[in-house]
Amino acid sequence: MAAMSTAVTWRRDLHAHPEVGFTEFRTASRAAGRLADLGWDIRTGTDAIDPAARLGPPDDDVLEAAFTAAAGDGSWAGDERFLGAMRGGLTAVVATLDTGRPGRHVALRADTDALPITESAEPGHPPTAAGFRSTREGAMHACGHDGHVGMAVELAERLTAAPPDGRVTILFQPAEEGGRGAAAMVPAGVVDDVDVLLAAHLGIGLHSGAVAAAVDGLLANTKYRATFHGRAAHAAMAPHEGRSALLAAAAATLAVHTAPPFPGHETRVAVGALHGGTVSNIVPDRATVLLETRADDGAVNDEVGSRVRAALEGAAATYGCTVDVEPIGSVTTATGDPSVSEAVARAAREGGVDVVVPTADLGVASDDATAFMRRVQSHGGVATYLAIGSDLAGPHHTPGFDVDEAVLGPGVDLLERAVRALTAR
């Protein structure tokens, strides 16, 4: 039996050890360690991410528990050389190979976080059948980020063995889910001297053997945590003395969906969670709603957000409550540059890719790689967001999700050809 490639080996290991946003201590430190061993320059901690710019980081006790797991022994152990700088949720890694040859500076984004989903245990689910199902119940790589990291590590090995022109940087980015990681890395200046930015994603509607050199339609997205405050009371003996935060939150859940559409624009409002109360005979004094807005234009998304806030505040006032609304994630829009997407398309065709799509429309999804793209473009550089097709065992963000591992090797081939071409131009 042939040995597994680096991309597949890493992908399977990370799939079995998923870590959600800003807790990717094992993933990030091991990636940093491998590229350090290859001779790449490594930036971590506050050199790679601005702590104050993070939106919605986990509570301190959650971060510390995740750090402790990575600092211990066994399969969850991270690389101790880099863990210290990451403590507290600073799980970004910037790895750079400076070849010393004239050429451009090309950066590749590889997102590292998993999702808070319990993975399928069905015998036919590929990771279950092959023995690399998530070992952390309630967390799962359900979007392909494990594959992104695996491809990035194998790409680093290839570029080390045969250095290209110029410089290459790999951005191991935390907390893509929720739109939090890239926006926190940008203020640290990690892409300010980048000439070309590539962000690659597996799947997203393309079958195995296909590549989209550019993806349009990435929406602006803002995620909110709305915390309702009421007054507790005995639900039977003194209900008039209570102010139900849970009823206010439930009313708000319905009210936010009344935000009107904007002619000529794609918009979305969604509530993903509602939590409140303790037992049936106490009027709940606290409830939380997690929700989001999306739009194909940043200003429209802001306006939808304003109307959603008004609906939340109105529902709170109706039930005699108050509400605190906190943004916990934010993603902007971005458009790729034809010069980069054309180079990616050429690299795909030269590598024998079956189907090369010049531009694909992602529909109504978002990705915070747009923060990197816009920063690079604002500094005179160029960027594109590309898709590497993969047949999926189940849809993105579901318990049955899994990528086609057969596309990882060709994906590295594509990225390598694109990087070599772009650094030399």
C-alpha cells in the first residue's frame, strides 16, 4: 500500500483533533513547528494577531482549558516551542520563506478552525470507517479547513525542497468561522508587504476535478450576540413582578426576520441559537440570541444590521426588558483581480485539471479572507479567492461532511504551480 501524502496525513490528524476558533493551539503550534523545522521564518503571538481586534473570543476558562490540553502529553499535545506565545487565544501563525531571489511576495491563506458540530458516527461516514472521526465530541472539521492546512504544509515542503523566486508566506488563520480571525490578523500588519494574496477553499459547490480560478459573490456578514436582561420572579405566585427575558428573546427571534428586502441586493437574516431560563417555575431574567446578517454590499449589510438592532430593542421594550447587542464577527466583501485569477486558471490548465471555471458564484456564503484581500489591494497588491472542487460526503457545516481526499494532491500541485508563476512575474 502506498504511503499517504503529507496533505492527507495532516488532514486526517487534524480531522481527528478539531479545535474551534481561537482555541487552535494544537493545530497552529504543530503547523508552526513543522515549517520552522523546514527553515521558514515563524511569527506567532502578538506578532501575528492583534488581541484587541478579535471579535467574540471564547471565555478565558475555555481558552485556558484548550491551552492546557495542548500543553499536555498524548495525542492532543501541541509543539511546546510555540505554545507559550499563543496562550489566551493568539492562535495565528505567519510562516515566510525568503528565497533571496528577486521576485514578488505571494501569500496563501490556510484557515485552521473547526465547527461546534458533533460528527456523524454512522459506519458509512468516511472518517468513521477509516478511523479518523473527531475524538472531541461537539467539535468537527465540517468545512474542509483540515484539508486546507494539510495542503499548505505539503506545499511548504515542496517549496523548501525547490525554492521559488521571491518570498512566500503562509497565513495559518484562526477563527474563519464567524468571520473573526483575518480581521484580527490584518492590524498586525501581516499582509502589508504582500504583492499577491491567494485564498483557496475546498468544495463549495464544485465537483472533484474542477477548479474555479475566482469566486465572486462573497457576502458581507455580521454576527451578533444579543443578551436580554429581565427580572426573575415566581412564575405562579408573582408572575406580574417578573420581566421575562426569554419571552423578549423569543419575540425578537421572530421580529428580526421582518427586516425588509433591499431591491437589487441579496440579503439574509438568520437566528442560529436562543438560550434562556433555568426551570419552568421561574420567570427567566436572562436570555441570549445569536444571529447574523448578510448582504452583497457592505453598506446594505450595515443598514440591515441597524434594522435588526431596532427589532431587538423593540422586542425587549415590549416585555419590559433591556438588551445588549454585541458584534462578535464581521466579514466584508471583496472582488478578486483578473491578473491573479488568470494566472491560477493557466496553472490549472497546465496541470491537466479537467474543468477550469474562470469565475464561480458562491451564492450567499461569506469568508473572512476578504479582509486579507482588501488589505493587500489597498496597498497596491492583487488577490483572488479560488475554489478546488471536491465531491462531498455531506454538505458543508453538517455532521456528515467530508472532503474527497483524492483532490488534495492535485490541489497542492495547483497551488505550487500558481505560487511559482506568481512569484516570478
